[in-house]
Amino acid sequence: IKIVDSLGNTLNYSYVELIGNGNTFTTISNGTLSYILPIGNYTINVYWDNKDVNSSNIFVYGNENITINSKVYYLTVNVYGSNNIPLNSSFVIVENNQTVVAFSYKPINTFKLPYGNYKIYVIYKNTYYWTDINIIKEYNVTLNSNYLINANIPFPIPFYETVLFIVIIIFLVAIALTFIITRKIFKWFTMEHPFFLFYILLYLQLYAI
């Protein structure tokens, strides 16, 4: 008996229960099992990751090879930035019934999971031009076949949305206002005191001498 997943790979660490002719055999399998059995009807139950992933009825009448296809699938989660490049520093969490069953700190991931309902969180945190980036995306998946998620994270963000850009704008505005105010004050002062500029230039010339 060969037990395989959805891609035909042997299913290691599966718990196999073989029932028939008044007997029950239980084995933790590495994917391949051999039995010497009398002719008759049998039931094979396969458990993996604490879940029943196959239950099959077979009739044994001689030597034969049997392949059991289990309901174990591959969930692929890829995290890309806005430039379509894999986004490092991303975090992927896979939950089943509010329990974490898998996680990864890589942008490209493949998880081997039994069938069921899952919630996937894609989390990205970073600091970009003094701006804290905290993006969380959620996906609900009913896993009854191999499944692909391409999570697109809007990063890097445009420079004009960063804190540094705002600081630069405030700085430039402050310089412009200072220049305008200083110019108006100087203009007013020279109009009230027309010889002020002459005295300033004379003082600078004498000081230079």
C-alpha cells in the first residue's frame, strides 16, 4: 500500500488503520506499507496531522499494489511588493480553527496541509523614509485542492506619502516664509529710515579698512 498526497508524493508520518476479517492493524507509516492478509474486504483509514485524510474500502484477493490518494494539499503563498519583486521581511501565518498551524518569515512559501478551512494572514512591517509601514492582508481558503495566493503589498509607497517628504515640505515653507517676512521687514525699515542702508554699507567699508 502506498499513501500519497495531491502531487503523488509519499505521505510520511501518516497514521494508518487497516480493519477487516476481525482484525485491526495500526501503523505509523513513511508512505509505504506491506501486509500479508487473507482474502476479504478491508477498510483503510489514513490520518495525517490529526485529521482523517482518507477512508477507503478495498477487496484483497491476491498480491497487488494499492495507491491511496489522501486529501493532503499544497498551499502556496507568495508575497510581492508593488514592483512585483518578492518582498522580504514579510510574515505569513496560517490558522485553522483559530490555531496557528504554519508560519513563515519568507516571501515565497509552500505549506503542506490536510483539507479544511484556513485563514491566512500576510503581514508586512517596515520603516521607510521615517514612515512606519504596517500592512495586514487576510485570506479565507477552503482547501480541497492545491491553492495559490499571490499577495500584493503596496510597498514601496510613493515618496510623497512619507514622513520625510512632509518634513522637507515644512522646512521649505518655513524658509520661504522667513525670506518673505525678512524682506518685508527690511523694506519697511529702509523706507522709514532711508539712510539705513547707506550707514550699513559705510560701516562695512570702514570695518574692512
